[in-house]
Amino acid sequence: MKTVVLGTDGSQGAESAVRKLIELGSGSGATVHLVCAYPVPSALERIGMTARQEPTDLRGVAYDVLARDERRLADAGFSVEKHAREGEPANAIIDVAGDVKADLIVVGARGTTGLRRFRIGGVTSKLSHNSPTSLLIVHDE
């Protein structure tokens, strides 16, 4: 395991995925590509948010989530690269995994907070059917 993609959104499920990756891969020298997706404006409209309700900088919110997880993973000895991607989370994770030729994708089983509330469809379900590599789905601890 040299190249890992970890999907994060700030939820409890994502936190469990970070903890599990640290437990399994600490000291491995692996590079972790953290991926956090944020919605496109049309996705916000589909769930009934108006422009006034829209957060001012969704990309910035994604980078805040990534920065928190980056610190934890770096402290555990991983090399970390961050990817804030506009769009649907499963697609963002699959795209990054393909781009970096990942050995493994790690995600939490579910989440209902943070940016994940904007998702369309089940992220883990989409990943289980379309992942270009091995997939570890971590259930909440």
C-alpha cells in the first residue's frame, strides 16, 4: 500500500476512516490523497437552497476539512496531498484514484454532517460498483 485515496467530508464516518487508516498504515510510508467534494451551484438549487443561503466559499470549507485530516495523517507519518473537487463525492474520489493510480480507497460507511449533506445518492454504494481499485469501507467505531 503506497498510494491511498481517502474520501473525507468532516462526518463521523470520515473520522472513523481516518482513524482506521492511521491504525493500519502508520509507518508504511504511504502517500494519502485526501479528497473532499463540494457541490456545484445547480446541486444546491436541486435541494432548495437559494443563493442567499449558499455558503460563500464552499471550496474553502472543503479545504478546512482537508486541513484538519491532513494534520492528523501527517502526524502519523503519512505524506499527504489534498484535493478539493467540485462535484459529486464518489466521482471525485474515483477521478483522483485513477489519476494517482491508487492502491486503495478508504471511506467511511456513512455521514450526515459537513459537506456530505449535499451528496446525491449513496457514495459508498457508487464506489463499491465503480471503484478502479480495492475499497475499504470503515463503519463508525
